[in-house]
Amino acid sequence: ETGVTQSPTHLIKTRGQQVTLRCSSQSGHNTVSWYQQALGQGPQFIFQYYREEENGRGNFPPRFSGLQFPNYSSELNVNALELDDSALYLCASSFRGKTYEQYFGPGTRLTVT
Amino acid sequence: KQEVTQIPAALSVPEGENLVLNCSFTDSAIYNLQWFRQDPGKGLTSLLLIQSSQREQTSGRLNASLDKSSGRSTLYIAASQPGDSATYLCAVGLDNNAGNMLTFGGGTRLMVKP
């Protein structure tokens, strides 16, 4: 069974640029969630996708957007990057069903300069 | 709005000690609660999942309890080892009929000294 994978591992961008982060869900999972974790803090929920549609969103502006593909892989896109967007971005997959246990990937470390 | 608090923020103990990490949440209408471990700069590893109808879960040296009515969960680690050094995160899940969204606490940073 393949776990959750994310790419790239690290990324450095300049303020104002756009970035795309990628996630491959664990085999058999149909729901993907994205979280932002600033240094020294707990992760914060960005949004969740199920059947290729966004079905829940945290307190993040519209410049954070996403996609889920038929094979349940996912992308997180961030436009007009700001310095405060520097964080570890975590992807989690789960199976929408009885337990909803979430399994996290290793994360992408984004640095905005 | 759900808020999750973890106490203490940091803990340093000698090897072999039994310890308890605390998690409290403000809204008892939760779907489940998960405890995670995070090593520096890494992703989250799920340790234990407790459904809202359950009182506790055990895995090896770990035991997690849940008291929904009081908004509390504890993670008990028996016979701590240096390899247990990591940040432990508590997260409560809310099911709004659209999925399970986790609200995290700030974590407890644990150091187990040999």
C-alpha cells in the first residue's frame, strides 16, 4: 500500500509569484485535505476535496485554490505569494466512510522571499 | 469556533518515566479525535484515532482517552524512550456532512533524555 506523497520537498519563491504543490493520495482514499503549518504552530485547515469538488474550506483567502483529479491526486495553488505564506504545506488523505482517519504526507516546505 | 489547547507546550523527562500529555477542546460536538507525532521538519504520523463514541484507544505503550462532555483527551506514554522525542499534536475532527476537517492544538514538544 502506497502512502501519501508530496512534491516538491522544498520550494523557494519570490513575493508576488504563483506556486503549485502536488499530492498523491494513499491508495483507496477518495478525500484529500490540505493544511498549512507555520513554524512552531499546529497545522491549519485550508480546504478539502471529495469527488473532485471542494467541500469544506478554512479561513484562507481565494488566492488559495485547489484541484482533485479522477485518480484522487491533488494540487494546491497559491497566487500572489506573500511572505506569511512561508510554511510547511501538508496534504492528508482519507476514505470518506466510517472512521475518516487522516494520513499525512511528508509536506512541502515553501519559503517566500 | 472550535479551539484546541495542548498543555504543556514543552516537556523534558528522563528515560523510563511515564508521562501524560493533555488536550482540551471547546466544542464537544466532535466526530473523532486523533493524536499525531511529528518529527522536526517532517509530516505527521497518526498514533491513535478515537471515535466520538469511544472512551479510549491503546497501541503498544500509548493509551489515549477521550471525555467528550468535559472537552478533554489525554495521551499516556508508558516507559518513555529517547526515540519518543518529538512534537505530539492533538486534532479534533468535525464532520459537517461534507467530510472530516481537523482542528489542531499547538502541540507538546517532548524531549526524553537518556
